[in-house]
Amino acid sequence: MLKVENLTKVYPDGTQALTDVSFRVPSGQFLAIIGLSGSGKSTLLRCVNRLIEPTEGTISWNGTDITLANQEELRGIRRRIGMVFQHFNLVHRSKVITNVLSGRLGYTNPALAVVNRFPKADVEKAVAQLERVGLEEKAFNRADELSGGQQQRVGVARALMQDPEMILADEPVASLDPVLAHSIMQYLELINKEDEVTVLCSLHFLDLVHRYADYVVALNEGRVVFEGLPAEIDDDKFQEIYGEEAERVG
């Protein structure tokens, strides 16, 4: 169980990104976080693994207070939380398999990782994860030789290398066309259902929310304006989330 309670984030320039955000995510749930650009979705996800430090509030996961964890404890927590980024966050000049292996950095001797020397078991695991996302034949290509959809699949494989119990997916399909978007979402769904990994995924489009999410938290200007099942987002709730001038699609 992930518990977010009264979470607030104020940036040094005074921007209030989150205000008193609270919700709970049972283990194994696929949670969609929705809202307009600038509503606080990315900040919220990054607060969960403390890539961004919360200003106030608490985040606890399976009884561990993430907000109070010291650096050593936080490293252990982050090992179990995979991250998938909107812009892939790959090292473009490196080989695909090297990018995937970077998901093991939390488990590997840092001195060996710097020179890209990983245990044989990790290399075999990386090949298996690439096979899982249909990219085993691209293992020794440079990352920048891949299409956007393929690069995001590498990002998913990298997250899987951590043997995660939770995945934070920060607008993972925002830069992809609809067909590729569904492809990536299907991989996340498979991981959620088969591996019983909790998924928190920020999304823009309601058709994806209805298709893949178990539950929804909606933000508007850093505040929770809806929490419930996707089917419960009626026209009034839609306008509250996205504004009166927004057109509903999906």
C-alpha cells in the first residue's frame, strides 16, 4: 500500500506545484494520474521516489515512511521503484543493452558499472527483458538508432531490470502516436497484471485511462479534484479537471 498524505510541494521560486494531496494506492493497482500540463502530475510522481523533495506531508509505502528515509534507506527504496520517463532518458550513444543494464546500477559494484562491466547473470537478464519487449535483435544497436516507440520499450526493459514492486511512468506515451501509445501501455498493463507490479502512470488522454487504469486521481493546479473509477468521470467532472472549454475525446 502506498499512502500519500497532505503532500505539498513549493519550489524555491515560490511556485506551488502541489497542495495538500492525499490518496492511497493498494498493492497491484494500476493508477492513472490525469490533468492538464502543469497540474502537478510529474512533480507528484517524482515526490514518490524523492527525485523531488516534498515540502510538507508524508509518503509511506508498505509501512516505510519514504519522506523520512536517509540516503542509504532511500537507495534501498529506489531499487524497488522503476521509473519510465516521457523522453526516454536513454544514453543515446550507448548500446541498447548497456542502457537496459543501467537498471541494475543500484545492485552493482559502482566501480565496475562505470566501465560497463556487469555480472553475466545481469547481462542474461537484460537480454531476457529485451526479448520481453520485442527488442532482443536490437540489443547491440546504439539507442539513437531506434524509433521513439522502440526507445520507450528500452525504457520499460530498463525499469524491469530492477525487479520493481512499483513503476512510476511519467507521461510515457505523450510523445508517441496513438498506435505506439497503446503498444507501450499494453506492456505496462502486462507487467501490472502478470508481475503484480503497482503502476502509477500520468496520462493526458481519457481513452487510455478507460482502457488501462483501475483507478484515477485527477489534479488541477496541484490539487486533487477527482478520485475514483474511470467510469465515474462524467461531463461535469471532466470540465472540473480539464476546464470548461476542453473537448471530451474518448
